Amino acid sequence: MRQLTRRSILAAVPAALALKAYPARAKEYGPGVTDTEIKIGNTVPYSGPASSYGTIGKAQTAYYKMLNEKGGINGRKVNFISYDDAYTPPKTVEQARKLVEQDEVLLIESPLGTPTNSAIWQYMNQKKVPQLFVATGATKWNDPEHHPWTMGWQPNYQSEGHVYAAYILQNKPDGKIGMLYQNDDFGKDYLKGLKDGLGDKAAKMIINEGPYETTDPTVDSQIVGMKAAGCDVFVNTGIPKFAAQAIRKAAEIDWKPLHILSSVGNSVGAALKPAGLENAKGIISDFYLKDPTDPAWKDDQGFKDWLAFMTKYYPDGDKTDVGNVVGYSLAQTMTQTLTQCGDNLTRANVMKEAANLKDFVLPMVLPGIKLNTTPKDFAPIKQVQMAKFSGERWELFGSLLNGAPS
Amino acid sequence: MELLLHQVMAGLATGAIYACMALAVVMIYQAIDHLNFAQGEMAMFSTFIAWQLMVWGLPYWLAFILTVAVSFIGGVLIERVLFRPIHNAPILSNLVAFIALFSILNSGAGYIWDFTIKTFPTPFGTKPLFAGALIDGHEAGMIGVTLGMLGLLYLFFRGTRLGLAMRAAAANPESARLVGIRVGWMTALGWGMAASIGAVAGMLIAPVVFLEPNMMLGGLLYGFAGAVLGGLTSPAGAVAGGFAVGVIENVAGTFIPYFGRELKLTIALVLIVAVLMFRPSGLFGRREVSRV
Amino acid sequence: MTAQPEKAAVMPVATPALRPRLAVRHLVLGGAIVIALVLPFVAKSFVIFQLTQVMIYGLAILGLNILTGFNGQFSLGHSAFYGFGAYTAAILMHRYGVPYYLTLPAAGATCFVIGFLFGLPALRLQNLYLALATFALAIAVPQILKFQPLEAWTGGVQGLVVDQPDPPPFLPIDTDQWLYYLTLTVVLILCGAAWNLVHSRTGRAIMAIRDNPIAASAMGINASLYKSLTFGVSALYTGVAGALGALAVAFVAPDSFNLLLSVSLLVGLVIGGVGSIPGCLFGGLFVLYVPNIAESISTGLAGAIYGIILLIVIFVMPQGAAGFVRLCLGRLPRLRQVQTGSGGGKP
């Protein structure tokens, strides 16, 4: 927190100076803004099968509660209105319209999911309401030319796929790849990224594709199939539950490929511990956030602040759930953007400032990764770093990597 | 060939999950003449209770027995409190009540215990059964316990007066009442037993799929399919149906080129429906004959 | 549209005692239509959107009701027909530039054919076995929509964006209002058609099959044909609802049409009243608004509160809203003797 507050002040100073220089432009407000309040909308699944992601919305709500106690943003309290969309696109449209037309929010922050965001994509851009820092890693959110009111946040899945491809080409150029992925947008994005990254060699190298459905009880069959097919590289892009099953099954049947685990399923607490830490030894993965269950961050100031926040403002929250780190970081990014806006809180200016993040550092993002946006670049976090699991903690190695320019 | 063997074994292992669920589904069907859509969530909730007891320091078997007992009481209570008052309402209203129960248990478990996955211990160990074996101790144990439960149920229903009374109450409530069977309590007892079987199933499945509020969703869907395939009137058929679904799904997913991988679930279901075309009461079910 | 209620009033050969009740029904129906016509000019546009959705769900529930309520066949697969309808509309508009008003009959026709064909093998299955077959359909459809070789049409996992229809230039209304009126028109036409179907010879045959299939066959009703036809008509209704849904939401994606949607429709059916046409709209209201109410009480326990509300409703009105209204009417002494004569649509 300390880190952020210091930065907020620093950022607020030039804004205040700017206001002095142009007194005529002082205090321009869009919908949902008054002298004392900024209204922000949000949709996440609190019910239904994807309700495990609901914690991201709760963490954001808790963050704004803390922020408001500390004085809000430039003296304005944030009124964060978060609705349940049950992860169904029609419901997302309904809730987004309720936020925009009835609650009259200034903007919608981090709606969660690719199909849900796709459903409101057109609406938000027609209405010219910012749809900022969407909580999904599809590539299409970085499209300022055609969708100037929508902005992504996390590294996109395809560029992660590129990173894995580059690693495989370097370390196992003749590898036979088996890939486990969820049969939906995010799984297929990883697959596409990997294929693009491997280029001409993709068809030859990827010999076994193992999609799973979220309703599958286990992915044992896919893992058994990959071993039998003779794969010696395993790209595991499952969500924590399936990632953990795959790690455990591979160890059980004594299959020891070069195992690459995606950032979706690499939490020590949520995936590796259940799978058995000894089974996970040697796995390669990539990160952009600090894993709250990784002992490596035990003494890190950013982590300690997060922990204090969780304890005080979201005591029911699960401290091993990386969703709470995502929510916290999303809210901080929004806070920074709105702080930069100063007293000019129109929708257009919010977009302008969102596209004007300069080397912004988030306390729970890996050291060295900075958020940068420009009017032509709507992808705030682009970098990831690879790490290897020591059997106890992730050990980062190599430099920060950019996925392919998207 | 080796791949086929592997997939069949993997299918049997997942099939054991379905068989467990299918058995619980058929049990309650026998007792109340309805399919309980909340069965999986009841099992999940029971498993969380066991987990909580173990977190509080109880040894596995004590937690196991307590959970089975608590589930039994819970099942009876659910029947008495929720379903007794609407037992005369149309079937579809009962179905909606099941959906409500599903929603309450699922959301409640998420609220109390979070959504992150938890490990659940197994008493059978996860080492391969013997050197080179394709199934591990737990999978073998799961299959064994499922078959054991089946045997006990068979003895209970065929060999005891209470079992006979329960069957009578489900098959023909009116006549059963006339011969002095307390039909209401038989139904409640059926709920209790189904909840207990569900609890055992949950505790057997959790080590494989990890414990979390949505863990039974897939299992129940396939268990349901298995039960219907095997025949809802036959517990043994349901168990066989569960195993069959597991094997069909894996083998179809692996060996049907082009469509297989992405559509394996669809293919499995289409096969099941095709089988039902020729055996409309399931593979081992009795044909229901109704009197006009 | 307004012609329908008049026709409806004529249909049952009324005994004199029935007349006052029909007049009441007339008034209620007329009043409801007037309110429905005026609403878009007083409500906010997002409320209009919600009401459009209510009507769409109501229509989908009506489709299910034709099958379950009137013919006694059980379906967990209506999400599939809703999805087929939505995708038919989306693909025709997105890939082939077909005007939106043509996509509705196209979606209806497609779903009728699919439903009819599905009804043929389903003939051999009863009750839970039929439930399983339809359940298989509900599970299969999202997978098929995602299936890679079909991506050229379906857009795969990313879904398809649909352009919302512009209102005709001569009408001074916006897109939301236009969609509302379009939906209202379609719903009224199809409700009227359903009413006529139920009260026709065909309708009586369909219900006879529900009440006693063996006796119905003995009386010379071709049960197989009628059951398959009912399946087709049911799918048609739900498919048209799906197409309207695609227009209203302006987006389709495979996972919108999963088992959960089927379950919602089923809940709406039971809450509205099995075998009741106006009950379907109440079911639509429930499907759309109750999750919002549950969520406003507690976000963390939204699902549990939804379940509790559902239980309370079932406890209070085990026969659904339609049954509840009938019960209340039956208790009013003034109407009691009138009530005994009415057959309605309910067993």
C-alpha cells in the first residue's frame, strides 16, 4: 500500500499542476461523478458453475472499501457496484446495461470472461463507455482502432503460447508435444499461440492434443494417451484443478516429459500442493503476478501489504487464491488511472489516461514488469518471466519476455 | 493395443466414479421413485464435512463413520423438512425443489469452504496395485468399495424385512400402507441411506478429482447416464452402466479419428441413447408394464 | 393481434355460467396488452431490454410447455433448440446478410425440422429415458458449436456478433423499443396460435396422449405422429425465442446454450404453471428477475438465496403461478360456481 500511496501522490501532483495551468478546464465530470463520488460498475460470476471467480469482484470491492477509508481518489469516494452475471453472456448484457443506463456509472471495470466481455463489446463501444482492464486474456481486447473504449489488462494467452513455443524450440527442438487444454476460448487461444509460435514445425511437433470439458471429472485419459503416444513435452494449460490432476497422473504413471505449466494453473497453493510438491519438481511455467502461496515472497513488501489488506478488509477471502491478487491489482490499476485523471473525470478523459500509463508498477506484479499503454497499445501487461519449480518454490530465471507483438 | 488397454483401464478408473454415483442415484430412485438431481451436491457437502472433521484433528476412519452417520441424519431431515410437505405436488415441482436444493448446497459450500481445490486423503494409497499394474491402490479400493456396497444393498433389500418394506413402499405406496408399512418413514429412511451412500461415494471420489464445490457436477451427469444406461430398477445394472460409460467415453475419445477428441462426450451420449433405442428400459432394467 | 383474444373467447362452447368469467378474462387480457403497448414509452431503455428478455424466455418456456404441459413429454434439451434458433439467426445475418425479419421464420423452420426428427427416435423412450436423451442433446450442442471444422460458420468458441435491427424509418422509436414491439408481436401471434392449437382437435389429441396414451391409441389417435409433431412445434417456439434472443443480446456464444439454460426454462415452466399459457410469461419474469433479487440480498450466497426463494415459491404454490391463481379464484365465493365449469388448459 505504501508503495501505491506514494505513487498516487506523485501522480496527483502533476495533475494538480496541470489544473492550475488551465483553470478553465477544471472539474469536468462524466456520468456517475460528483465532487464526492465516482461510480464504477463491474460484473463477475457470483453464482453458477464459474462462481469461483466471484472472489475477484469481492477483492475489488474490499479494495475500494480500504481506499475510501483512506480518503478515496483525489477526495472522491469510489462507489463500486458489482453485479452477478453467472458467466452467461445474456446476463452480462443485462447487467452492463443496468450499470450504464440505470446506475449511470462512469465506466465498467474488469468484467470477467471472454464470452461475457464479447457480448458487451459492441454495446460499450457504441455507447462510448469505458470497458477497462477486462479480466480475460483473449487477444482481441487490444484493438484501439476499432474498439477505442475497451482495454485489456493481463498478458494474453496467445502470447504466453508464443513464450512456450520459444522455450520448446530452444530446449527441445525435436520434441513431441502433447497439449492439455480446456475446450473453450482460453484453451484454444493457448493452442493457437503455441502453434503460431512453433510456425512450420507445429504440425510435426504437436502430436497429441488433449482437450477437456469443465464437466469432465478427470483428465486421466488424456494424460495416459499422451504418454502412450510417446510425447516428451507436455504443455499443461488446465485450470488449477485439472492442472493438478495432470501433474499427479503424470507422476503416477511415471511419465517424465518436459512439463510446461501455464500461468492459469501454476499457483503453489491451489494446484501444486494438491498435486504433490514432489510431483511438480522441475516443471517450467511463466508468471506475471506474485503467487501468494509461493514462500519466495514471504518477506516482500508488496506481498505483506496485500496480506494485511486481506486480513483487514476481506477476512473471509481465501489467501491462497490468486484471484484475490488479480482483483487487488485490477483495482490498483483503476485507481492509478482515475488519479491521473484529476478533476477531469469524463469518459473520454478516463480512456485517455488509461492509454497513458507510463512505467506503472503494481506491488503484486513481478519485479521489473511495468504497465505501459499508449493510444495505439491497449495491452497494459505484456511481459512474463519464466520460472522453474524447485519442489518447494518457483525460481524465476531468464529475462522478462515479451510474447509476440500482437 | 497397449493404448487400448491403458484407455480401458483409465476408463474403468473413472467409471468407478460414475458407478459410485450411479449406485447412489438408483438407491434413491428405488426409495422415492424420483431421480434426485441434488444427489451429487449432497455427496459433495458430506465430503466437506468429513474434510472439516479431519482438519479439526479426527482420524480418517472416525471422520468417515461420523460423516456417514451425519449424512444419514441429514438425508432424513431433508426429506422430513423439505420434501414431505410437497410429496403430493406434481413430479415437476419436486424436480424444481431438487434444483433449489442443488443450488443451496453448492453455493453454501462455496461460501463456507471456498472454491480452491483441497486434497482429500485415501486409505488405500496411490501406489500401483502391483508392479506394472495399470490401476493404483485407490482406484482398486474404489471399485472394491462400490462392489461391496452393492453386495450389502442386495442383502439388505432381499434379505431383511426392513428392506422388503422399503421396496414395497416405493413400488406401491397404497398397498404397502394397507399392510401396515409406514410409508412416510420408509421414504425418509431411503433418503437417509441414499445420503450415506452419496457420502461414501463423495469420500471415494474426492481423492481423485480433488474436493471443491463443483466436484460432483461431472460425476453426477455421467452417473445419471450410467444409471439410466444400466437400468434404473437395477443397482447392479447401474454399477455396470457407470463402468461402461467410463470405458466408452475414453475409448471413443481416443480411437474415433477426427471427431473423437473434441466430441467424446457427445459421442458417448449418442451411443447411450442408441442403446436405449433397442433396450428402452436400460441394459438390465425391468420393463415397466402398466395396468390400464 | 387484438383479434386473438376475441377468437379465444369464442372457442370454448361456453355455458351461460361461464360468460362473466370470460368477460373478466377479456378485460384482464385487454388491459395487459394496453399496458404492454404503453410500457416502452415510460420505462428506461434497459428496463425495456429486460422486458424483451422476459418475453423471450416466456416464449421459450411456452415451447417447453407445449411439449411437457400438454403432451406429457419431458425435456432437458430445450437449451439446444434455443441455441439452434439463435445460431440460425446469427449465421444467416452474419455470414449471408439475410435481413433480420426473415431469420425468425428460418429459425422456427430449422428448429421444427430438428425437433421433429429428434422426436422420432424419442418416441421409443419414456420419462427418465427421454430425459436422458434430451439431456444428451443439451450437452452435445455447445460441443458441436465449438467443433473446429464448423468454425467457419459458427465462429467457434469466440461466438458471433449480431447486428441489432434498426427500427423502420417511419417509426419514431429507438432500437430497444423496436425490438420490444417486434418481440411482443411475435409472442402474441405465437401465444394465440398455441391457444388455438390447444383448443383444436389436434390439441385434444395431444392432451389425450398425455393423459392416457393407451386409451388415446385405442381411440384411433396416431400417437407417434402427434408426439413427433408436438416435439417439432415445441422446438419451433423455443427456436424462434432463441432467434429473438440473439437479436436482443446481439451476440451468440456456445456456452450461452448449456444445460443451465434448460434448467432455467424448466424452473420457469414449473413456477409459471405446467399447462398454462399466461403462466409462461410469469415463468419468464421469474427466470430473469429472481437471480437479480437473490444477488441483491447477498452476493456471496446468491445461489443459495435463489434456491431458498425457489423452495418458498414451490411451497406456497406447488402448482405454479397459474395453479395458484386458479386456487385463489376458486376460493372467491362469487366465482365458485363459475369455476367448476371451466376446463382451462390444466389437467
